[in-house]
Amino acid sequence: MQKHPMIEQLIDAQLDFLDQVFSQSETIQSEFHEFYLWLRKQSLKDLWSCELINQLLQKQILDTAASSFLIEQIAEHIRFALVHPANDTTKIADVIPVLTIDKIAQYVASKSGHRQRLIKAVVNNPAFSAMITQLIQHSIQDYLDNSVIAKSVPGVSRFMKMGKSVLENVTDSSLDNTIAKYLQKNILKLSQMSENVLNQHFDDEKLYHFQANLWHKIKDMPLSVLKNYIEVQDLSQTVDLGHEVWDHIRQTDYLQQQIQDGVHAWYVRNQEHTFDLLLRDLNIDESLIQHELNALLVPMIQQMISQGYLRGRARIYLEKFYYSESTLKILKIEE
């Protein structure tokens, strides 16, 4: 393309003008504000479709695996938070409000129906029955073998052994088998007793006070106590395990269907809403545009101008405009 002196002067003049105007923070703030005023009046359905939103989420969340760098950064940020020196001087109560803890305690304590169903499911589980059977059996065996009375009173130890021997002769089996058979026969009754005891021990009032007492025990502990329960040196491995779970779930038909249906339900509820309401749900309002975002974006745009980036991009389109056939005719310049 042959350059024309007058067109080049016009392009340079326009670029100089744009550099001068947009180097002023007031211009950038005004443009962002005007853009927000326009955007806030648009409804969701006028700009985006449900299909486009779903495709974006499907591609960015489900079809795109997390990079190894991102996984490393997650582990590093967790590690940094756990070893931060402020944890030694900051109490648990400083970061968790006591009123919230009390609300949680009241909520958990009030769910007696859920709690009773959970207890019933646990005590009727074969694993629980087996555990209770073994615990009782070992306790009785330990008592017979290591009775304090048998050790402290002369002759009693011999009597206890004799009692065991007689019992074995009567039942024609070992004492262990006798106890085990008895427990197996009565396991249903034992489970019901366990359920009743647990429900009595964890009624609404007792459970609330248990949580309250637990809070009072831990509230003055420093946050650094978390390191006792989280292995900092193993964070890379634990984060990797969490990523493996997510990496599998994101590829399942289940999650794809969940996101698709969730997006559709959200879109149906909000398609008539303007972006003003949608942005407010994200705490983005006119004040944020005028202040916080302006302070964030002005230095960025000014840097783009000082480095010549915007000038170079604008020149491409100005050249296309001025050297187009229609513009050359207006300027009465022959190609």
C-alpha cells in the first residue's frame, strides 16, 4: 500500500489527539462511567443467550483441566496462610464471631429429627454392631483376667479362674464363645439401648451446651493450632488428591447436566432483569465503577499509552479507514 503524506499526517494527528485525551484520568473515568450507565439498562436476554453462557462454563470449567502451575499455587497459598506469623498472635475468636458460633450451635441442636435418623442409621449398621460386640466382649474378658478384686484379695484370683473353668464346662465352649453368642443373640436389644442412650446424651439442650463448652475451650487458642491438624509438608500431596477428585467429577455426565440445568434455571429467573440488578448481586454499582475500578484501570491504560500499545493498535484501524476506497474518494485522492 502506497503511503500518502496527507493521510499519514491525519493519522498521526488523530493518534496524538487520542494519546492526549486518554492520558487524562478524568477521560478514562468518564468513559467507564458512561459504559456502565449504558450496560445497566440492558437486559440479560438482549446481550447473552442461555446457550452461550452454558457453552462458556462447559468449556472453561468442565472441558479445561487445571494447570499444574495453578495447583502448585493453591498449595503454596494454603501453606503461606498456615505458617503466617500472625497466626501465633491471633486467636480463633478474633476471626470467628461468637454470635455466629452461637447461631450454628442453636441450629445444629434444633435438628433433633435429623440427628435421631443419623443415630438410628449408625447404630443399626453392621459395622457398629460388630464394634459394640467386640468392645463388650473384650471388656468382660479384661475384667475377668485383670480384676482388681482378684489381684488384691487372696484366694479370689483362684476363685475367678475356677469360675471361668466351671462356666466353660457348663457351656461346653470357651468363655469367649459364650459371651459372643450371647451378644449376637441380643445385638438388636443392645443397638436399641445404644440408640436410646445416644438420643438422651445428645438431646437439644445437651448438644447445645456441648458445642458451647467446646467453643469456650478453643476460642482463646491461636490460629497456629491448625498446624497440629494439617500437615503443612504434605499440602502438595493433599491438594493433588483434591484435584484428582475434581478432575474426575468435571468429566462426568452428572456434573455437565447439573451445570446445564443450573444455568438454564438461573437464566429463566433473570433473563428479564437488567444488568443493573445482576451487577448489584455481585456488589458492582456506580460507586465501584467511579472509584475502585477507576483506580485499578487508570494506571493500566496510562501504561498502555506510554508504551505505545494503544497507538499501535489504533493506527491499524485508522490506516484501514483512510486508505479505504470510500475515504479516498471523499478526500479526492487517487489510489
